[in-house]
Amino acid sequence: MLTAEQLRAARGFLRWDQSTVAERAGVSIETIKRLERMDGPLMSTKTATLHAIEEAFRSAGLEFIPENGGGAGIRFRERKS
């Protein structure tokens, strides 16, 4: 489950502004702003919206790390040579 913190971190990693995330995910900028104001898992958000946002970040090379005892996170995917 994507968290608000991961959303903010992913945007920071890529140096994208909120409008870039919105455009690439096909959602409104108001949606991005609303989600970034939240804390923790974005459980009250439509699954399709979260999927679109996650896919936009994945296509830019990011990988989401689920909660596994060490905390949820984000990182760049390993690039294959």
C-alpha cells in the first residue's frame, strides 16, 4: 500500500513537481495535493488512482519497498547493463 510519505519521497527523488506527477499519472493536481497532505497509507483513495501514480513512478525507474519490519520505502531500481 502506497503511503503519503512514499509519494512525497518519490516526487523528491525524481525532482518532479506536483503537476508532473499528475500529468504522468493521468490524475488531477488537486488529487496529488490532497494525497500529499495525508499521513500514512493512502487507504481511502481509489485503487485505480494509486495504481496510476505508482505506475508513473515505476516507469521513471523507482521501486516501492513494502513495510517489512524496517519500514516502507522507495529506491531506484537496479539498472541492467
